[in-house]
Amino acid sequence: MKPTALIIVIAIIIGAILVFSPISLREMIASFPLFKSLETISSPQQGAVNEAQASMFRTTDGGITWFPQVAIDAGSSLPSVTVLDVAFDYLNSNIVYLGTEAGLYKTLNNGQNWERQIDNNKRLADAAVVYRVVQDPRDTNNIYVAAFQNKYGVFLKSTDGGVSFFQTYITQLENYAVQAIAIHPTRSNVLYIGTGQGGVFMSEDYGDTWKVASWLTGPVTNIVFNPHNGDEMYAVVQNRGLFRSVNGGREWKEFSRELSRIAAYNNVMMFMLDPANTNKLYLALGNGLVKSENWGRSWEFVKVLIPPKVLPIDAIAIDPKNTNTLYVGAGSLIYQSVDGGVNWGVQKFNTQKRITIIAIDPKDSKSIYMGMKNVKK
């Protein structure tokens, strides 16, 4: 047979194999030992994760590109659960804690691998809904968790970096969670928690014992201190809106009247203070993003181009090194502004999940984590 004819015959055979073979050419090549090793190197485990299924994403370039970060080890990944909180270690931001609807997770390598925290004392349940994870900035071995498990809300404390926990508070009634924790900005022995029964409780001994600071009119879902004034704190109350105390939580002012003047809803999803100007407040609401630049006396909507059907806004974040840079999450859309909310860029993720939290690395503001939640149908 002539060489030309032989080449034609070989080409026909190869073409037939590619058309009728159940595997792809890439898979065929990868099946050979040499190319298999090259395939493993060139395609990291994270890249194999379906974006529609991932619950955690990270960017290292300030939001230009995002990639799933859900690997546990070579053969498994984070379950497809709702992410509720992200907390960076104060000394080493490569260490990150993750609160989820399926327990507490931790990474030691910037999210490349996650490990479920198994409590040596068996006080933190594997299936706990972990709403908040907080670390003591002056003693990073102290880790505090607000959770719901075994039908009750609990406050759990670890003094060994999350290896073991013990429980110092449990709700009196079933089906009420503990969702909020805040540490005093200058006295880390002073902690506050918020409960589903509306309680704001205070501890002065690192969470070992508690006393009532006040009772509010609904589930307390978040407590935030003014970092420059330990007497001033804010509380988000489910379906009631935002409250502020200037005397350590004993008395509270509600902002419903001020928000009603601009037809802003009271279903607050998230509250944030501008770290450079604590007179400037932001609220993520069911009907948009609003801000106040005068300590809450008046409010205005921030003009983010969010389609009404995508609302509510579930997450906001402010770059601590440049507070003109804002991030907003609504549905599967993330918006970014670099001019204080005047102009916005937007990216859409190929998922039916919703963004729940955007967390900026305090040591590197280009490194940002984004958690997602499953949408109940």
C-alpha cells in the first residue's frame, strides 16, 4: 500500500474511534500514565468542582476572577450547604473559620483544603447550625461559636483554637437559636450574645457566665460594636430593623421611623459600619441598600443596579483599607464599586444559590471569600 493511502486509512480509523468512542480524546490521552500525571498537575482539584454546586468562592485579585474553594482532601469536598459566617485568624489570615448549616470548618492554607472541626469534648454537634464564629483578638486560642443544635440555641467556647469546646449558655426554650456574638473593642473579657428570644446577654469573664443586658422585641441576629467607642453598639432584630445603644446595651433606640421616611423595609439582612467613618452606616434590606452619613438621623438609597426580582440584598462588605470600595451580593450577582457607591460593576455566577456573605481578608484586601446558601424551593 502506498504511504498516502496508508495515511488516509489510519486517519479514517482514528476518526471513527473519536466519533463512536464513549470517552473523549482528552480522557483517552489522560489514561496513559505519562499524560495522567500531567493532567493531575494542570487541572487542580478545585477546578473540577461544578460552579453551580459550590458553596465557597475566593478571589485573589480583588474580584476580577473567582474560583470555587471547597476541597477537603483529594477525594472529597465541602458538602453543598449554606455558608453563614467567615472569620479570619487575627495573627495568620491563612487560617479561616467557616460557620455552616452542617458544622464548623477550618482551613490552614487559605481555603485550599478545609477540615471539619471535631470537638474533643463532643459539645459542638457535627450537624450544628453555626451562625457566628468569633475569635478573641488578644488571645487567638479563644474561639466563640453561636449555634443551634439539638433543638436549642447555644453559646460554645474553646480555649485551644477549636480543638475542644464547652457550653456556657443554652436557650430556655426549644427552637430558639443563638445567632449573634460581639466582643468589646478594648476589653476582650466582655462579650455580648443575641438570642432568638430577643435577649441581649453580657459576659465579663470571657463568656463563662452571663447576665441580661436587655430584652428586645424579636430575634437578635447580629450585634456590632463601634470599634472606637465600646459603649456604642448596634443590634439587628429580625423583622424589626436596626437598634442602637450608647450605654452598653441597657437601652436601645430603634430606627424604624427614620427608615420609613424613605420607604425602606425593616427586614434587615446585614448591617455594616464604615471602619474609617463610624458615622456612616449601611443596611442591606429586602428592597435595596441604604446608607446614613449622620449616625442614622437620615437615610438614603444607594443606587445599585439590582433587578427587583433578585432582591433582597443578602451581603455587603467594605474594604477596610479603602472604604470607597464596596461589595454587594444579591442572588447570584456580586456588585463592586470603587467610588463609594456611585458607579458599579457586576458579575453573575452560574448557580441557583444566593450569596450569603462576603468577607475581605484584613491583611490582603485583594483576597476575598464569598459564601453561598441553598435556595429553598
